[in-house]
Amino acid sequence: MQQDGKSSTVRLFKSNFIKGEMTSIWILSVVFAQFMCALSNDKLLRLVCPHEIHAVHGEECLLNCSLESHGENVKIESAKCVGEGAGKPEFFHVIRPQSDSTNVSFLMTNTPTTAAGKYFCEILTDSGEDKADVSLIVTAKYSKPAMSSVPDGEIQDEMTVTMFCNASGGYPAGKIRWYDKHDNDWSRSAETMKEETADKRINLKSSYTFKAYSTNPQYRCEVLNSKGEKEGEAELELPFKLINPESVTGDRNSTAITAIVVVIGSVVCGLLFLALLRCRRARRLGGSAEEALCGPFQRNGARRPSTYPILSARSDDSYTMEEGLNTQPESGSPQSEDN
């Protein structure tokens, strides 16, 4: 009884071993067949596409792939290129002439920024099929920036002014930089906000607050994309309050009149000072102040002889008009008697 049990156990073990061996051989055969099939396909047909392709928002995007095949006259039965994830737009296969069967192209019209991502391209021919992966990168250019200021007129020196610079529709997010007319960078003092639209594009809004001076009225803002490349710029000259030319002329006239009055007053004061000195000198010499002021004329209107000095060093040398008249010949003189 024990020998029968042992023999049955041995037979069962051998049977299970044989079945396991057969299963392993079958699995290896399937794997080997799939490997040989893939190797055969790689040798017969291959779809080659760029790993990365760039597109611009709103423009056409053409994806050019090539078909490598050892066979001649390969016939393309179907080709498609779909994006990963829901809501992705599709590339459409561009049908080429049969003689140009090595070129496989896919086209996307009006490419949106939401199309960015990974795409799976597949081709089926009469000689086999193949797949390739492509990464689509979409960029959008910013609109021309616009500048404004608050207040927007009648600005005066040392007045607080806020300037604004806006640019819209860019992707990916960029930045705005501020410069004055001397190319000084004031970007650190500015504040920039980024707003995302429904199609994932970015609107940039930047503001810069400072004290304005008429000596530096010109400013500009530059819009840079995500790579730091300048895409646009705008300039603005602050409208400072103009000075009325008439008021300037009036001020100049009043200044000129004041200067004239000062000059005339100085001259008059100088003349009075000289007259005062003359009077003092006349008094010291024994003459009267009236004589010093009247010059060579006497009170009675008679004129002094021109040879007589106005001021004499000795008071006894002065004489009057009567003494001058007494120098004339008297009646009864020898001269009159001769007559």
C-alpha cells in the first residue's frame, strides 16, 4: 500500500513538472514572437518626428515627419496625431502625392495656447505601422504696450505722479521694465500684476509712483517675453504745467523798472552828497552855502569875472560887484578932462 502511494505521488509530480515546462516554453515562444515582430517592424517601417516643435498663438503649425521604409511604394492607409488630455486640438494629416510617400506632415490651423503639450502621432501603411511622440510648445506675443499717467496734465515739480504701462495677450508670462531718459532702471520701484485669460494668455499691468521733476520728464517701458527678449516698448513725456510768457515778461519789466529807479536814486543821492560837501567847504572858507550852490552868480544876478575863482584860498581876496564897478574911471579924472 505504501509503494502504491509513493508511485502515485511520483507520477503526479512528474505530470505537474511536465505541464509547468510546457507552459514556460509557450510563454517564451510568445515573447520571442512579439520581439521578432517588433524587430521586423523596426526594420521595415519607422516614423521619425521631431521631439519638440514650436508654434505661435493664432498661426498655423506644421509638423513635418518622415517615413523610413525598406520597401518601395509604401502606401499610407491612415495617419493621425492627437494630444494628451481632453480638449486638445488635433493635427490633421496632410495628404501628399503617392510619389512623396516618405514625407508625412500634420497641420494645425489657428493654434491656441491651450494646444501646448504632448502629442502622439501614429501611421498605418500596407507594410506596417509605427508611432512617435512630439512635444508642442506654443508662445504668444504681447501687444504694443500703452502708457498713461495720473495726473495726466498740469503737472508741477515735486508732484507725486503714477505712471501705468499695460501689455496684453502674451504667453508664457513676461515682465515690464521702466527707464527714464538717462536709461536709469526704475523697475524695482514698480509693481507689476499678471492676469490670466480664458485661453491662458497673460495680461501685464505695471505701475510706477514717484516725484516728478520737469528736468526729467521722459519715461519709457519695455515688455520682455519669458526668455527676456524685448517684444515692444512705449514712451511718454509728462505734461508739465507751462509758465505764462506774459507773466514772465511782466516780471522782467518790473525788474527793469526797479533797477532804473535804484540807479536814478543812487545818482540823486550822489549829487546831494556832493552838494553837501561843497556847502561844508564853502563855510570853512568863510563863504555862504548859497554861494557854493549858486556858483559864479550872485544873488543880484551879476556875474563874477571869469578870472576870479569860485572858491578862494583866502577870504580877503573875495570882492563884490561894487568893488568891480569902482575900478572904472571916475568923472573929473585926467581922462575926462582931456575929453
